[in-house]
Amino acid sequence: MALFRLKEGCASHVEKDVTYEPGEIIESDSDLVALFGPEKFESCSGIPTQPDEDKTLERKKSVEEAAEAGVEDVAPPDDDDDDEDDEVVSLFEIESKLGENVTADFAKAEAADILVLKRGSHYYVADTDMPDRKLVSRALTKTKLNKWLKDNT
């Protein structure tokens, strides 16, 4: 196993059903630099990895704590009352071409501000900012979706 850092400015990367964001460390059996190029990945051999790992763990812990506390929205409140024309769209009202929004059925996804979409018997995971872009490259069963949410939120 080798460690690689996904470079800033790159799109997210999925490795073994886990989505990694720029700056995060990925442990892989494959040489990601050789496969995807040095513009997307850098080897972490000899490079301190602690800061980005702390960032990832901190994000994961805050999401878990919010889910355990039953917090419905982990985003900070909007203090800007001047924009009364801005329409706030609920997490459950976001539409996607990937399928029906069933986020309300998955507390971990709700707490992490992630969309869960269903088409037929298949589930897809998407970011609220880009609801038509999959976070996991393939369709998931309900069992695999629950595992992914447990491992990634």
C-alpha cells in the first residue's frame, strides 16, 4: 500500500467506493501518479500527511457528532437578513436527473448534507451543490449505500 495526496484544484476521486476530495490522502495498492499523472496526484512517501488527515478526521467527527445529536442542518445559520428575496431550498426539495430525492430516509446523509437519490431499486449519492453529479461512480444497493454512508460520513 502506498499513500497519495489528491492535488488541490482537481476533481474528487473515487477509490474502493470512497470519494476523496482535493487535499485528502488516499491509500492505494495502485500507483495513482503513474495511472492518473502528476498533475492529479503526488506520492506522500516522506511527506508529512498529518495535517490533511486531521482535516479529514475532523470533518468526519463533526458529521458523526451532528448525526448523533440529531442535528438536522450542520450548516451555520445565515446571519444576512438583508436578502429576503433569496429563496432557501430544503435539502429534501433539491431535484436531480439521477432520481427521486430520498435523503429524508437516511439520517447520516441528511446530517452530512449529502443527497441520496433513487431510481428504481438503485441509489445514487450526490453533493447538494451539484445534484446531477454522482459522488460514487456506480449505482448502489440499499445495503451498499448504508455501508458507504457509514464509512464516509
